[in-house]
Amino acid sequence: MRVSDYEPIVGRSAIEELRLLAAKLSGKVIQMINSTFVGGGVAEILSRMIPLLGQLGVDARWNVIKGNEEFFQVTKKFHNALHGRQETVTEKDFAVFLETTQKNIEEMELYGDILFVHDPQPVGLIASRSSVIASRRRSNPQKWLWRCHIDLSHPNEEVWNFLQPFVVQYDASVFSAPAFSRELPMRQFLISPSIDPLSDKNKELPQQTIDSVLTKYTIPKDKPIITQVSRFDYLKDPVGVIQAFELVRKSIDCRLVFAGGTASDDPESDKVLAEVRQRAGNNPDIHILLIPPGSDIEINALQRASSVIVQKSHREGFGLTVTEALWKAKPVVASAVGGIPLQVKNRFTGLLSYGIEGTAYAIRQLLTNPQYASRLGENGREHVRYNFLITRHLRDYLLLFLALEHPEDIIRL
Amino acid sequence: MIEWLADNWFKIVIPVLVFLASYVVGLWLRRVVGNLLERWTAKTRWEGSQIVARTARRPFLLWFLLLGICIAIQVSVLPPEVKSMTVKATGSLFVLSFGWVVIVLSRELLTLNLFQGRMKGANKPSIALAINLIRVTVIVIGVLIVLDIWGLPISPLLLLIGVAVLVAALAFRDAAPNFFAGFRLGTTQQIKVGDYIKVETGEEGYVTEISWSNTHIKALDESTILIPNSRLLRGTVINYGRPLKKAKEPFRFVSRTDLTELTGLKARNLRELVEVLKTAPDAVVYYHTHHFLEQHHYLTPEPSNDFAIWVGDALGDEVLGERLASVDTFGFPNLGTLRERLVAIIEEYLSSGSNFREAMPGREFHFMKSVSVILPTPYVAHDLREFVEALRKISLGSFYFHVFESRLRLGRGLNDFSIWLQDSSGESELGEEIARLDPYTYTLEGLRSALIQLIEKRIK
């Protein structure tokens, strides 16, 4: 993709602004560091952003840390523990983490003027800071940023206490939602994640493609479709979604599509899928779809074919499936958890709900008032256009790099 | 000798008489024609008539002298070779003098056209090129005729000229349409130097020069754009006419974008909310009373401040929510007084013992602050026309900064546009009219349209 490809979507001035900001970073080298080039949301967004930053004239480079399988099993545990899941973390796990971190410090070249470290896996690289400065005798000390894509609101204290000494050495940290952050002794910025409007998951689709996906999954177009897209996980409350649908179904003829996948690292997901299937029973209006990874066009088509999109999660990260639905101008009913309240401003860009009955009530409101639903959908699309597209994400990163040199609240460039 | 003169006196007198008669007839005809031309110039309003009259009168006598010499020699007893030579010589002189008249006439008429339109420099190169072209053409034709008169072969020269014309035509095939278009622009006066034009392809600005190939315009970013003349004739061009009164100081548009910084402070209930609000930096108050304007600028009506929404949604207190939402931000000159008002409303409410609810876990109020980054833009306005055209083009961030942020956050008391209109443009009334608009009741695009309408009305 080229930066100019986004101009018809976000407008010329937004692209001009990116160029202006990028010009101010001339001569700086931004070194992005994470744990993998492929797989996962961070790698996906970096693989899109690095080329775009390059087109804007920013010297942004991307490196990954090295680690064996044992290390990545430990970091997976850390990830889950920081998200608040029950995990048993041992002293050996901590030792593996420290050992791999030290190895990376010795082997990696940390050359950037700004080192942008993503997530907990490479967080320990900051320990090299003093030695790097000493060895290079830089006139301008390197700036270190930690980008946390995880919800740290309820972390496993043991893991957090282990990682915190690394985190506090950074010059600034970045979180995706206010609720995900913690009190830390450095500047903390809020930068929401984003979606790419030109990706397979979000680009415009011809009606023919949408119809063919519905045909593939034997979903007739005879009734309004209510859809939730999420993996089979108790935190996404799939059974609650079915219950809400059944309440709606009492007065309005409609269908439910629950489209998701199972996660290989989540042994519970198969169990959840089985429970959901059992709860759906033989109801011909409930379609439980197990979608293989990478089926972006199919997810896109299912969202576009829907009348209402639901995200009835108990816990949520930022909730990019909500962003995707809003971008498609679909009316959304979602729980007020994680990053969802940043996206769904109740009664303006969608409806927030707190329980099964509330979700059912909101869905009924939308199905019986298509004009209202359409207005919310359009507002939601505009909200995403200005706040949650990759161009805004790029702008925020550029501003972040510039803000590192300016502690003041009003910066004149 | 005397004897010869006595025998042939008439052979000398007759040619001399013929020559004198031609001179007298020439003088008489010059007067007659001169009078006719004078009457014509008096009747016609065309300024060029005087040039035609003056230029035509000047060589009249010379032509009759040449005619007289030619006839006198013909009636003389000089040898046929001399007579033939005389015809050729007088004919050549006539051709050259006639060519000179054509050159002078064309130069003066074209120069008149240049200044008649008060174009001062406009189209000058185009006119100069036309004069030179006519001059060369006349000289070439004159030389060819003279060569023909003297019986010299002109075919090789014609061939050479043909080749030169072909080469020139090939070399200038792209420039020719622009040259003729430039000439037409100059003669029709459709576009003049000093006009503000807008081309359908997006270029716009004041015309600074019309050359033989391009029209130069000064764009809103003070760059110079060259537009091929032929494009101006082919496409749609809006011409807003002459420049308006220049401001004492130009208005330089800046843009603004922002980053959100987390303070780590949060509130679960009204008491905590008000305590943090009392001491939070101005950037926090600004963020929570303004970020909706940018983030949701497309909504009508726009949502109110964050405090009101949180109190209504998270604490379920719609009464206080409404009270906080109804705070008229436009009525406060700075963030300090706005903060005092918000604190006073909450404290008054708390003193009545009305609300001790706690927000559910996860629905706490997170205090954030806005880090504004102000950037220069290329847009500069020297008068109302440039100002309104720039207003259409600037980003919403730029518009937002000049209307909201500079007034309240930078404490200027008025929006930047009104300040410039009043202080630099001498448009106090318009400035006041814009200052009276409550920007918080519009969407950003709606407000931009309202301002553009007001300025357009003033320009008309």
C-alpha cells in the first residue's frame, strides 16, 4: 500500500499532516523491536506501518529478539498472567526470561535514536541502556519507549513485580486504553490500535462476494442477521449472546451468526465451542461457524451481511472486531469493557449494554428502528475514520516520537 | 554642352516638370487623405485610429517622390537600361518603405493593446514575440519581392525559408497553442494580472504574469504556479476579479494535532472526581471539555464534556449530568474560570448530599491530558479573498486550533480569525460577527461553512 492510497479515505489534509510531522523526524532512526515478524497483531500492524513510515521519509527499522521455544512458552505465560489469567509461573521461568534477555542484549545491535519496544517479551533489553550509551558516546542519548498492547489493569502481581523494574526504566510507555494502564513513574501515552481500511478484512466487497460467503455457510438472506465475531472463549460470552438472541427472537424473526475460531494455545476453546453448539441445539436460525485463521474476506463478508453486530464480551482488549464493524457502518451493541467504550459512545456511535436482557433490548431497538440503526452505523464509521484507522495510528506514533523531545503540553514545531 | 542643352532642353524640362508635378500632387493628396483620416479618427472611438492616421501620413510624400522619379526617368531620353534600373530601384525602395510602415503600424497597434488594458507587464512577452514575428515576416517578404524585382532567383531562398518554417513549427508545436491562447487572453482581457482565479484542476491564486506560454499565479501557500495558457482557455476558470484590500499583516494558518497523555489519576465517585479536578493541570481540563469536539466533530448535536457523560453513564446521575452538560464553555475566557465553574457545580451538588454512588469497576473516570502539537501550514492570506479560499482548504485541525484552542487554551479571549479581521484587515464588523457565533453549537464543518458564508457575503 502507498500512503497516497489512503487519501480518498481520510482526506488530503490528513496525509499532508503526516508528511509535515515526518519531516520533523528527519535524521532520526526509529528501531522497532518485538518478538516475531509473523503472526499476531503486533507483527501485523508493524508489517504495515514500517513501509508507510518509510514512504513518509522516516527511517524506521524493525528487528526481532531471538529466543528458543522454552523462552516463548514463558512469555506466553507472562502474557496470560498479565491479562489476569491464572498461570503458574516458576523461578525457572524467570531465569529463562533473564537468560534469553541477556543473550539478546549481547547479540542485538541497538542502534536507534528511538528504541520502540513492543510488549513484554523484549522489555528487558532496556537493561543494556547504560552500556549502550557508554559504548557509543552518543551526543544525544537514546530514547526508549515501551508499547504495551496488553490490558494491565488486573495483572498477576508476581509477574508484574518481576517486569516492573524493567518497565520503569523506559522514558515513556504507551497503552491502548486508559483502563489498561498502571501508575508508573514516567510519561504514559494513550494510542489506540487501528485497522487498515484497505486490508482484506476491511476493504469494500462486491455484493457477489458477500452472497457467495453466505451461500458457502448456508446462511439464507431471508431475515435480519445478528453477528458476533470472536474466538470461542468464555470471556466473549458466546452463550450469553445466544440467550440474548433468543430473547430478541421472541418478537422479531432474525438469525444469529457466531463466527469464530479456536486458539491452539487455549485448551478451553474446544470445550467452549462444544458448549455453544449444545446451547444452540437444532435451532435453524443459529449458525455457529468455525472459521479457519486467515479467512479475512469471509469475516468481512459476514460482517457486511449483518444487520446488527454484537460484542458481548466479559473482558476485552481494545476490541478491534468492534472497530471493523463500525467501519462497515454497522450498528453495534457491545459491552462496556476494555477499549470498547472508546469506540462505542453510547447512543452516538452504537449502544453499550451490561447484561443479556440489556443486549437483547438494544438489538430489538436497532432491528425495529432501521433509520436509527443506520444513523448509529454512519456515526460509527465516521468515528473510526477519524480515530481508529492506520493513518491516525501513524500520526500518533510520529507525534509520540516528537513528544519525547518536548516535555511541555503545547509543542510548537 | 550649351549647344546640346539648347537643342534638347525639353528632354530635361519635361522629366523635371513631371517630377515636380508628382511632388505637388503628392502634397495635395497627402493633405486630402490626411483630412479624411482626421475626420475618421474624430468619429471613431478606437485609439488605434490615430496611430493608423499618423503612420499612413508619414511616408505619403516619399512614395510620390519615388513615383515622380520613376515617371520622370521613363519620359526622359535616358537609355532603356537606365530606365529599367530606375524602375527596379524605385520599386525596391517603395517595397522597403511599405514594409517599414507595416512594421511600425503593427508595433504601435500591439503596444497600444498592451497598455489599453492597463496590464502592465501582462502579456508583454507575448506581444513582443508577435511584433518580432511580424517584423521578420515583413522583412522576409520584402526581401523576396526586391530579389524578384531585380530578377534574382528566389527559389533556393524560398526552399530555405520553408525548411526554417518547418523546423520552427516542429520545435514550437507545443508552444504554439499556449502562445495563441496567451495572445487571446491579452486581447480579450478575460483574465488579467491581479485577478484571483480558480482553475477546474484545483490551482488557484492571484495572477501575477501572463507570459507567452504560461500564466503565473501566486498560490495560497505563496508558491508560484505556472499554468499553460491554453489550459485556461480550454477549461473552466472562475475569475473572482481584482485584489481586495490588503491586510496590514498576513494571516498565517497553523495546524494542530494532539496526543493524549495518561495522568494515571482516576476517580470512582464524585468526591474523587472533584478533588482531582481542583488540582489537575489545565491540559486535563482542556482535554475533557474539548476532545469530543475533534473526535466526534461530525455529530449533531455533539456530545457534551466528559464529566457530564461519565456522571450520567457511569454514576447514573442524569440530573448532575445535565447540569454539567449545560455549562456554556463559550462563556468562559480561560480554562481556570471554566474549571472553577465545574468544581462549583459538583461541590454544590455534593453538599446537598445527593450522590454517593460509585462507578462499577472498569468504569472509573480516567484523567487524561491533551498534548497539543502546533505545526506551520503553507497557507497564508493577505486579503479576504485569500483568507476565505484558505479557509476552505485548511484541515479541521487547523480550523479547530484557530477557533477553539487559541481562544480558550492560549487565553487569547477571541478566536484568531476575529482578531486578524479586526486588527489587521480593518474588518471590525465582520470580526465581531464571527466572534459572536457560539462555536460549541456547530459541528466543525458546519462552523466552517457558516464562516465562509459570512465572509463571502462581505466580499460581495
